[in-house]
Amino acid sequence: MDYRELMNAVGPRTGQTQEWVCRVLREGITSGKLQPGMQLKQDEVSAALSVSHIPVREALRQLEAQGLVTIHPNRGSVVTSLDRSALEDMMEIRASITYQLAKRAVPLMTQEDFAQMQELIEAQKQTADAFEEERLNYRFHEIITHRANNKVADMFIDLIHYNADRYLRGAFYADEARRTRSISEHQAILDACRAGDADKACTLLHDHILDARNCIPENMA
């Protein structure tokens, strides 16, 4: 694995070395460049990133806490593999958390929020890049959930995003019909938010997120 490609995607080293190493490895995992089951050798990572073993070890522990890495005593670390049941559970949890956050958030949303969400929808219609569309999609949801000002809930949603979207990305954004439907659902969610109809917006969001379960790859156990 050429870790320099991941380094370039993350950018120059800033902050604590451990956090930077964590960002580099997480970029590799969430982008799919570091595949589920792939071994992450401390010596190799340390040499490639020009850092000592200590920040690499601490970064791997942090990624283990996020569910992205599994550390086997005396056998090293591997990129965590998820099964269908775990992915389905994650999407149900994400839908439930988002529903509760939206109930609090919608009455607090501003015209600026609505304008940003509309811009994201228009950008989604134009892009053909799966990673860019994923970023736009996540930002759309983030505008709503962040208005609830619940940092703990935001953390859980981020963790689910890191873990689940690497499996869903290909199937979701490669299907033009599903992609078009998703954008249409975003517009309906935005329209409900603009109208101040929190109940409708919450229901639309909940169902929209659960629909992503249909994108779980067929070859997963």
C-alpha cells in the first residue's frame, strides 16, 4: 500500500502526530483503499509516514475504539470487516438518532441553512464523482443534525458514517435511479424543513436513511 497517496489526501501534518496518523489511516479505510481484512503493520505504517511506532500504535487503538480496526493480541491489527447484520443495525441506529435530532433541529433552522441545503442539492445533480456526492450528501444531513447542538449524538453519527458508508458507497452512487431518488428525497426533506413541518421532515429523514439498507452489497453474509 502506498501510504503517500493517503497522506496527500489528508494534507500536511498538523496537530498531534497521533491524530494525524489516525486521519491518514481513517482516510484509507473509509475511502476503501485499505480494504476490510487488510493487515496494518506498525513497522510499515511507521516507515511510510516517517513517524515513530508510538503514534502509530496509539492511532490504531483510537481507530479500534471507532470500530474501524481490530487489534488481535500477538497477531497485529487489521481493517475491521462488518457483516450484513451489523450494517443493518447501524442504519437503524442512525435513522433513530437523526429522527430525534431533527425534532429539535427543524424549529431552529434558518434561511441560511435552507439556502446551503438547496446549494448542496444542486451540486449533487451536477457531480458524477461518488466520493464528492457522498460528501455533499453527508453535509446535507449534517446541516440539520448540527442545529440540535448535541455533540454526543453527532459523534455517534460520525462513527456510523465512517463504518457503514465504505460498504454502501459503490452500490448507492452507481445506481442512477437510486441516486436520482435520493436527491428527490433531499428536496422533499428540505421543503418540509422550510415549511416548519418537523413531523414530516423527521419521517422523511428516517425513511430516507433506512432505505440505504437496500444498498448493502448482495455478497455480504
